[in-house]
Amino acid sequence: MTDSVKLTGVTKRFGDVLAVDDLHLNVADGEFFSLLGPSGCGKTTTLRMIAGFEFPTSGSLTIRGQEMALNPPNERPVNTVFQSYALFPHMTIEENVGFGLRMKKVAPADIAQRVKRTLDMVQLSHRASASPSQLSGGQQQRVALARALVNEPQVLLLDEPLGALDLKLRQAMQLELKDLQQRVGITFIYVTHDQDEALTMSDRIGVMSDGKLLQVGGPQDIYEHPRSRFVADFIGEINLMPAVAVDRDSVKLLDGQVLMAPHDAPAGRSVTVAIRPERFTLFRPDAEIPSGRSSIAGKVIRRIYHGDVFLYDVDTAEGLLEVKEENRPNVEVFEIDSQVVVSWSPSAATVIED
Ligand SMILES: Nc1ncnc2c1ncn2[C@@H]1O[C@H](COP(=O)(O)OP(=O)(O)O)[C@@H](O)[C@H]1O
Ligand SMILES: [Mg+2]
């Protein structure tokens, strides 16, 4: 695969603030890549450096193999969609989308054709002559997308573009955006602090904290095999159990039991075993646990009914564990104060070494 955007040792300082710290990142051609992290971690600054609105303090940034770190935005084959997308209120949708092309003095016939094609792409052809105020929030966001796509960029940069929409609409737009990206086939680099959004849409995710890229991987990899406490905690709920490395294939929990879980920590080192709540299963104390599974005894101290799932807090020798069980017809429901066994398969456990 060709690199669409490649950052090598990119650092950005604003005075004393180290906004982006020695970032190394390759985004492949046609990839939907998300930068995910809490507010202030350097996502927007990274995106603005790719767009050319900021220049790196040091490092190299190439787009399609060409060094671009210090080129102005108009020399780069990229376009940006912002959260606040201010459409021109006195222009029709069609005119809004064609505005940039008119400024660039593209021939009118070409403009008409490209605007039409782009409005088709975002499914707004039927509203071409409406004014922005006649459109819903989601439709306006699609116009903002069209305005960027009409320039036929090789890379589209999106900075929390759905942040202003309510949850239902945001979820619908997530699927729509993913569809659109697959149809147009260009590289999307998407900034968000919303883990669900990143998991739903991305081919790969880069998790950032404090200007650093902590982990890059596919959604499933990031969710199921977080390599640091920060990534584990930031993406969804997770149980963290203190343990000690025994050898490269096993660790010992506080209650003395040894778990099979591969890792690289030297023997004797303190580690953390991370397990997602939905990877736990509850059994009655007298139940026969299927062989090969690990388990720990405990007492239910809280149960929350969520419609689709039950959430349990179970007090164990490893501390409080959160267990998520789907509300299926045959699933046994446990009462508060009942004794249970929390069980999991070895593949559910990830060892975190920090
Ligand atoms: N123009 C600027 N001048 C000074 N500090 C800035 C500027 N832009 C961003 N920062 C700082 O850089 C850090 C990263 O900001 P930003 O990239 O906007 O984070 P995010 O988009 O992840 O919320 C923050 O500490 C922010 O205050
Ligand atoms: Mg930001």
C-alpha cells in the first residue's frame, strides 16, 4: 500500500506547550484513519499540520511521497471539514458547494458538473436550490462535506465534524460518512474524542495522549488488546486486576492463582491484567466451570438493568469486577448478595506492562 500521509518525528511547540511530541504515523491510501484522544491531547494540531494551517517545529511530513511540512494549504491535495462549518446563508446549497471552484476560476460548465456529482454523492441533489436554513443539521453537515469533496482532494481531514449533532443523528451520520468514504475511495483522517465514533468508522485508530501517539491499530485490536492503562481506560469499560509476572506465558493474581496470558514483562514484575466486562460470565458457586477457563469467587453487590444487558458489580479477592451479561432468554439473573463465580477464557485477558 502507498502512504497517503506520513509523519516522521513531527513535533509542534507553542511557546512552552509541547502540543505534539515526536509523532510517527503512516496513513495508507484510501484508509479511514481516526485520531482519538481526550481534549487537549494534540489531535487538532496534528490535523492542522497535515492541512498546512500550522507548520511543525521539527520533523518531516509527506503527502503521497512529497515533502509538504512547510507548504501552504493551497499547495496540498487536502481539504478540511470543521465542526463549525458556517455555510453562506444567502447562497443556495448549489452555490455554497460551487463557491470554492468559482474563486479558483474553474470554467462554469465544469463547476456545474462537479457540483452536481458531489451533491449526488452526499444525496442532496434534490435540495440543490434550497437555502441552508431550509436544511436540517445533518443535511447542512453534508453540504459542508460536499464543499470539501468538490475540490477532489486526495485526503479529507475531518475535525470532530459531528460534534454539534445530537446522538441519534450523529450515529446515522457515522454510518453515512463511512459509506461515503468507501464510495469515493479517498483517504479520510478523522479527529474525535468519542471512542464509539472511532470504533464504528475507522479502518485504524491512533490513540493520543499528551501530544504522544500511544497505540495504533484496528478497532478490534485497540479495544481488545490495549497496550497501556491509558488506552484500556479511555476506550470503554475495563477491569484492571493487579498481578505479578511469573514467566512469559503466565501471571499470578493477588489470590495466588496463575493465569495463562502471554506478555513480555520479566519474572517478578508487577503487571495489570485487563478484561472487558462482557468477556466475563457469571456462574453459580456449585456450577461446573468449563475446563480451560479461569475463575474467581465473589459476591454480587450491585446489579443494573440496562434493557439489553445486566451490569453486575462483583466483590472478589481481586477487588470489584464489573460484569456485563446480555439479556438473553436463557441467561441466569443473579440477585444482590448472591455468591457467584466470575469466569473468563484465557484469550479474554490482556497483560498491560506499564
Ligand atoms: N495556537 C495555539 N497556541 C498555543 N497553544 C495551543 C495552540 N493550539 C493548541 N494549543 C495547545 O496545544 C495542546 C493541544 O491542543 P489541540 O491540538 O487543540 O488538542 P485537541 O484537538 O486534542 O483537543 C493544548 O494544550 C492546547 O492548549
Ligand atoms: Mg481539537
